[in-house]
Amino acid sequence: MRPLNVLYISGSLGLGHITRDIAIANQLRKLLPEVEIEWLAADPATTLLKEAGEKLVPGVENYANENVSAEKVAQGSKLNLLSYLLKSRGEWKKNIDFFFDLISTKSYDLVIGDETYEISLALRKHPEKKKFPFVMIFDFVGLDAMTKNPFEQFGVYYWNRVWSHEYGTEQKPSYDLGVFVGELEDIPDKKFGFMLPNRREYAKAFYTFVGYIFPFDVSQYRDKYLIRKKLGYGDEPLLICSIGGTAIGKELLELCGRAVTIVKQEIPNLRAVFVTGPRLLEESMDLPDDVEIKGYVPGLYEHFAACDLAIVQGGATSTFELTALRKPFIYFPLEGHCEQANVSRILSQRGAGVKLMLSGTTPELLAGKILSTIGRKVECPDIPVGGAQKAAQSIVKLLK
């Protein structure tokens, strides 16, 4: 039987989405043993893909890196999503050209894109180039203006109008299957904008909901002390501070460092581990000498499972992993980032995590939150898992 050639494009910032993409790919391989998957992504996702033994498309090093744009636009803990999208237009153009050149030289039976909005828009504009089923993966719907700036208000309205373009018409979206990672309630029950459709109604019309996707079996990580033994930790109180896969978050880690110095006056044996990620250099930060500093940590969720408290940014991957693991955590959404604002809304509904904003948090305030939160028992509803299998099943159904 001829192999089923699949192109998988992971288009999100940092490392968060690549773990769920690998989980979906592995489920696809179980359902379709004949499948052969090639990957298109940018650093640092390519590092994780190589470590996982995945096959990258030739010339992937020429694929534009949108992390660079995000880091240029970010102002400390602030990242306006619209400003990032506008700044990324040059990278989007390069990626579209790369993608069109790729599919002109190789035939694919299926293309999967995780938040690859530039590819989706390009296929809408050039439908003649689409000679394969296209699957698009989402985890939020629509943008929100985070300031009263008229330029931002107009830009968000224009983007949302483009996003909801097909609703109520006979026109079909560029994708054949829209997979939403999460639940219907994760989508705000409000309009995209004036004279535009309701977001939940739009999602119900175009997306298949699969629940949440984790690269691990939650039930295997309930025994904190067993995981600690595996990772080499002892019985001391353990704090993990992590910022994810971009260089955005230097100020947060430095705030955590100053807070930890205060906390150790009350908990002298506290073990604090700072995970800087693959794009932030250790020497660029001002951190206490008595904390442990790690760069890129494969399987960070294991360290989350071992900890008594985690402090993270407000991205969906780390906060939902901590929620699934029933861990106490403090999170700092990037200010001006409407997607992370929506993640915060979901966490609040679930009663998970303690939300703080970097601009209004002093070392003393954070130290107090650490002392009141570390080791606290977490009681909130179980988060639905198994999304990777459901996503793969929906994709196989599309192919058949």
C-alpha cells in the first residue's frame, strides 16, 4: 500500500502547541500505520521535533520564525496580539511562499495546520493550489481590543470580520475540518463585533470539539513523590518558575527571584527551580545565587507534577497542564494579550490557579501569595482529556 503522505505545520509561538501536535501525530500513526508525516515549523519547535525523531521538510531552516516578531513587539510582560500579528506580516509572506513552493514540488494526501492562519488565508485566496484535504487546529476564536486605541479597535474589527467571513453564506472555509482544542464553553458567548456573528454559534457551525490535549497520561502522574524520585528531587518544598518557549518573561523570572529571597526567610529549605526556556540566556537575568536555573527542559510537565507550587505565564499549555495535574499555581497573563485573557477567564470558571498581573505585583505581594498557596490542596472539576485521540479520529474520518 502506498504511504499516506501528511504535512504537519505547527505555527504557534514557543513550544506549547508542538507537544499537542506530536500527541495528535502519534495517535494518527496508531490509526493509520501507513502514514508518513513531515513537519514544518520554526525554532524552538524544530528542536523538540528533532529530539522526538520526527522528520522535518527539506529547507525548514528557511521557514520564518514568528517568535522573533513577538519578542520585538513585547514590552516586558506586555504583548498586544494585534501588534504582533501586524509585525509578523513579513514572516507570514515568507511562510506562504515557502509553503506554496513545497506543495508544488511534493504531493501531500493531507495537510494539518495548528494555528497557521497565514496558510489558511492564503488557501482561501488561492483555492486552485489546494489539492489536498486541509485540517486547521484552533484553541481560541476571534480577537478582542485590549485598549481604547482607535487603530487597535479598527484592526481587531477587521480581523474578526475576516475570521467570520463564511458564516451565513454558501462559501466554505479553506479548511475541510476545523478542530477546536477545548470545549464550547471556552469560547466567549459574544459577537465578533458589530453586525458580525456570535462566536460560539460560529464555532458550533465550523469546528469539531475534542477536549484538551496533553502529551502525558494524567493518571500516571498522581504520585508526587514517585515523580520526585525519578527526577532527583528530595522531600523539600519545591517551587517551579517557568516562562515557556519564547524570551518574553525575563521580568517575571526576576520578580520571582526577588520574591523567593523573601519566602526563604519563612521556608529556609525551599528549593526553587527557574526554567528559562530555549530562547532566554541565563546570563541576561538578575537572579539569586541560591536558585537552580535550567534552560530548555524536555517533559516540563513532569516537574510540574513533582512540585508544590508553580509560577508561570498565562499560556494555555502550562496552565491547563497544571490544572489537569491538580497543582496549585500562580499565573501572570501577558498584558494586552487577548488570547491569554481568555485563558484566564477559563481558569477562573474552573477555579484553577491564582491570577496576578506583573505590572501590579511587588516582590512582597508575590512572596505572600507563594506562602499562602504552596502545598495547598487543589479541588476543582477534572479537566476533560483524550483530545489527541479524538482529533486523530476526526481526521481519519475526514480521509475516509
